[in-house]
Amino acid sequence: MDVEMKATTKRRAEQRTDEVAEGSGSRPQRSRSWGPNLVVKVAPVPVPQNRDSSSTYNDSEPLSLEVEIAKVTREPRTIESLMTQVSALADHVARLIGMVEREVKRGDLLEKQLEEEKKRNSATGKEKSAVGEATFLDLYKAVRNNTQVEQKAIDRPRRTGDKTLTLYLKKSFDSTPVMESVLSAVGEVASTRLVVEQSIIELKGVDMGATAEEVADVVAKASGLPLTQEDVRMWARMDGSQVARIRISRRAAGAINGRKLTEIGLQRGLKLACNNIFGYKLPLQRS
């Protein structure tokens, strides 16, 4: 970019003329700094050939200067800082590669598991489809259409799930033979288990010297159910007496409720409010 600047003083023109006379036609370039981001370079001005080197410029003559504005860059970073950044970048890339490798391995493992599951399903397709397609209505029809099942023993059949059928039995029938006949009726379509409603009997005022085995024996004689010391939970009170809790069937709990068992110093037996506890399984079961 060419900029014409007019000399304002005669002194500046004379200094310029002296520099031209001493040189051989090429003048040294000078740089001036205008702030931290700009540099001004002053280019040499050619001297006319027909002019005497001893002559001076007039104040009215223009002084031609070539001004070049360039952006000054900051100092380059040191090698140590660059190496540190490169090392950090390499570590980050290595971590990313490790994450990608782990995800790939996980995907391969899931794909392998799916293939194995497909093979197992194809090998036992008939059995799987039969169990998967059976509903509570299919189970009910299988039980009702089987002549070996004692139909009078079934009090009320109820659906308790999409694939679950609960058969409430009458108290006058033995549950074990009924379960065996139901198991033969459903066959491989479903599994069968016998669930007994239970109640908790709390015995207060038990003698401080009584043991869980003694309490189990006394309660077993009174209820007619076989019990062990594992069925009894006991703890002591502040007055020295003990409290025992036993989980038994609802029918047996009704026989003990309010009854005094003097063999273990019992004051009274109390049937707690939670009388619909499910989960007790007889030894004859299939699941």
C-alpha cells in the first residue's frame, strides 16, 4: 500500500538527501512499530538520475514512502509445552480406543448370547411354544376335563395371573391327593405347587425356662401339626417371661387361639391379625 507523506520541515528533507547521497542507490529499510500488532516498513525512495546528489529537496516536494502493514504473530510455543500437549492428546486417544474396544467386545458377547438362545429355542421349540401359549383358561379346562381330579374338592377356581390358575380347596378334603391328580392333568404344560394359608400364633407368658423345642412339642400336640424348634421364634420380656411366635395353618391356629397351655406356663394364646400369609409348601411339590 503506497502512502504519500509530505515533509513538513526542511531538516527532514535534508537528512533524507544526505542518506541518498552516501548510498549507492539502495537504502537500508527501516521498521517502525505501531502497537503490538502492526509493523510499518519504510521502503527506499529512488533518487532521480538528472538531479545532483548535493541538491536538496524543497519543502513543497512530496516525499514518497511505501508503508506495509503486517500482523505480528506471538512467540511460538516452546518444544516442552508442545510435547506435553502431544502426550496428553495421545493418552486421550488411547482411552478412546480402549472404550471402543470394550464396547465392541460387549456387542460381540451379546450377539453370541443371542445366537446361543436361538439355538436352545430351536432345539426345544415344541416344548417352549407349548408352555408359552398355555393360559389360565387352558389350565382350567385341563383340570375340569380330567376324570382323575376330585372335582368336589375344588371350592372356587380363580385367575391370579395371565398364566396362573389358583384352585381353592375345601377343608373337608385332603389336599395331597388333589394335588397329585392336578399335576397329572396339566402334565408338562404347567408346574404345580400346593400353597397353604397361614396364620401367626403369639404365645405370651411363656415360662422363662422353656425352650423352643418344648414350645414346639406342646403346640404340635394341641394343633395336630408336626412342628420343630425352627418354626418357633422366642424372645424375653422385661419381667423375665418369654414370648413365642409360631407360623401355622389357619385351621390349626383357630384351635390354639385363646387356649391356655399350662405345660409351658402359658397365660393365653393370641391369633394375630395377619392371617393371610401365603408361601408354605408341602414336601410334595413341583416347580
